[in-house]
Amino acid sequence: MAQKLKIAFDAKRLFNNFTGLGNYSRTLVRNLQKFYPEHEYHLFTPKLIENNETSEFLESSKFIIHKCPHSFGWYWRQFQITSELEKLDIDIYHGLSHELPVGIKNSKTKSVVSFHDLIYEKYPQDYSWIDRKTYRFKYKTSAQVANSVVAISDSTKSDLVKLYGINREKITVIYQTCHNSFIEQTQTTKNPTDFDRYFLYVGSVIPRKGLKRIVQAYAKIDAPKRIPLLIIGDGKGYKNECLELINNYKLENSILFQDYVSNDRLIDFYSNAEALIYPSIYEGFGIPIIEANMSGTQVITSNVSSMPEAASPDSILIDPSNIDALAKAIKSLKPSSVADKNKRREWSLQKFNPKVLSSQLMSHYRSLL
């Protein structure tokens, strides 16, 4: 019988972040416990928020939660967790978002750290000087001292080797999957809009994800041929710039913002869309691409960074800086057949199967002991 393991996680973002890093953390931990319930799972967090996303971790005896015992959560997370891991005789500690506690290298606990991207290195103009310095010191140090680094894409692995000089042999690529609600779809979803046909953009409205370029591409399409674009996401200054551009091109009836929706409703939007349009210039992974393909939906995305890794074989890959190429791709799309949709979904279920990915991670843990 295989050894029962005590596995601990940095759960700060699991309990306090409700976008990319938080979703990754919750999905990874949930799936490990589901497929390997014989092990002991410890969650370390300086604070926590209780809501629909975190309730299953708080209400279940399947997880052992460790909260900061005082008001200096950042200090506890950085400098005090290591001694607690040793007292608990933890076998593996997994930092799920680029960080490990100080001193773990010299402890008996084996350490794994997940890296999602090095965006602050690739696009420093989007970060303050102090944030860049802080991230570089903490994250690079964590990659250096960890027993193993898990990269969520080959693109991220390449960045770690080139930018931080991490030994390629120390880095294992294990893809992430999407929320279980996308995996467990069992019936045809209803169109949640008033449009017979529409395109979709899902994600934060920030410069690198390319909404302005989509607007410029839409302006190159004759009005009678424009299929509406629904935007599910929010932003600040850049969103206002996009709205101004939409108004300048008189595209108010063609490009519309949609209020926040839950994962269950998001599936409806994906499943009934003609395509996801996602011309980002850099992603650690690109989870909306998987969510779209899991829903059987066509994807137009970039031919750079990690996007080709996430996209199904029939996805349309374009140079994200080429507005004409993006407009041409949008105009070339034809409605997908049921067979096309099923093929995309089956491909995604095979490549990003949660049981397979959890097995890869568990095997990786055991290889360190």
C-alpha cells in the first residue's frame, strides 16, 4: 500500500483571490483530494473569505486549515510557516503562486512551487518599480530554493530558464484544467442572450489582452456583416479607453459589455457563442481558451506565448499585433457543426483531464520523497 502523505499548500489565494491564481489553487487542491482522498491535506492562509467558492474547503473535514494566530499575516506566511511544517511532519509543501516560506530549503519538508508567468519581467511598464523588485526577489529566490518548480506551460518554463537561469531539469510542466462545471457539462445549454449569433471576449480588460485591437478589427468589418461581440470582464482606465474607441468607431450596437456572471452561466455564454476572440500578447496559460474549447466553441487567439499550447488544433492563430489578420479571421468564421463542437470538447477533455493532471502531480510529489 502506498505511503499516506501529508501535503500542505500555501492557500492564501485559494481563500482570498477569485480570479486566475485563486481558481488555479482551488481547482488543483479540490481535484487532488477528490482523486487521492487517502492523503492528508493542510491549507495555510493568513486570512480567509467565506463565500460560495471557498465554502467547500471550510465546511469539509477533508481539509485541515491553519490560520495565522496573530495580526501579522504577511510575517507568519513568510517566516513562521516553515517551523509549523516541521512540527506537523509535513512531507510536501506546495507554494501555489510563485512563493515559498523562508527557511524551507533547510527543513525536512520537500518544497514545490508553481509558476504561472513572469509578466512583470516581460512587461515591466505595467508594474511599479517597488513591485517589480519585490516580485523578482521573492519569486526568483523561491524558484532557486525549491526542490521542484511546476510550470503551467512550456512557455512559462522557457521564461524561467531564460530570465531566471533556472535549470531546465528542475522544472516540470503540468497543465492546469478549468472549473469542474465545464468538465461536467451534461446537457445542451440555452442561449443567455437576445442574439442568434455572437462572439465572446472573456477576461480582464487590460492592455495586454487586446480588446482595443478587437475594436479596431471590428471597425474593418462592414456593418451588415458584423456579429455582436459580448465582453465578460472588467477594467479601469483601459476599459474607459476601449469604450471611447468603441464610441469613436460608432460600434456601440456591435460591442457590448456584459455584467459579471457565475461559472454556471458562463458556460451558457461560451456554448452558444460563435467563437471566443482572445488576442492576448502574453499569458501564462490562457484559461478562457480551455473554457471555450471545453464548451465546444471555436477560438481565435494569438500565435505567441502559451496560447498555442491551450488552443485546440482547429483554433485560428494570428499575430496579435496584426489588426488586418484579426479582422480577416473574424470574417472567415463559419458556424460550427455539432461534430466540430464535440471534437473540440473531446480534445480538451483528453489534454486537460483533471484526473490525469492530478495523477501527474501526485506522481511528481512522490518522486521528491
